[in-house]
Amino acid sequence: MSVNKALYNVGLVIYVLSFFLVATGDSRGVIGRMTGYECAYLAVESSLTDNPFSPNSAVAATSAPLFVYFSILISGLINPVFLIYVTLVSLKRAPRTARALKFVLLSMIPFCWVIFYALEVYPREGHVLWVIGMLLVFLPSWKQVSQQTV
């Protein structure tokens, strides 16, 4: 097995395991600790149900900043986009699309940190391993791109 394939596989394992670890901590005790899969579900669910465009939403009632809503929406899309990326790379289809998705995903990750700040929670080991897992999956494709350009 090549080093690139090993990094890719280890990255996927870390990514999956991160969903079962604690991803957020709350020093105030309002939200509490949430596991990775709870964060992933909550990001998708809250972006669909509590949006500022429906008149009865909690976001519209509390006048939460629109940027926070879009940060939740983008954070909720990270995992589905990552699964599309992994599928494209595994099937060796659409390498240009996969490369574009890699950069899109990297630009989406900081939106999670906006949510952490807005909710006054902090990232824990689940979130850190989630990001590391994705980066390890991306790493082999960077090596291939740099070798092709030389």
C-alpha cells in the first residue's frame, strides 16, 4: 500500500471516529457538550428549520445576524460536500471538480468557528480530529498535484 493511500485511509477513519467524540464544550453550561454527529445534525436541521426568511422562525424573532445563519448553513453543508469529494476521488471521476471541492471545503471550515464564537462554545477533540481527518484525506491529492506541475 502506498503512503498516499495509507494517509487517505487513516484520514477517513479519523473523520468517521470524530463523529463519536465530544466536538464542543460549553463553559457556561447552556448548550452543553455535543458529539460530532449531534453537531452535524444540528447544523443541517437548524439551517433548514430556523432560517431568517420564514416569518415564524426563531432566528427572525431574535434578529440573529444573517451572517450567523449563513455560517450555520455552510457548516451544515461541509459533510455532504466532503462525501461527494470522497466519492469522486474514490471513483477517480471528475478530478477538476474534486480539486475545486477540496478548496471549497477548506474555505468552509472557518464558518464552524464563527458558530463556536456566536454560541459561546469551544472546539474539543472531536472537532479537531474532524478537521485533521479531512486534511489527511486531502493531503495525497496535493502531493499528486505538486508532482504533476514539476
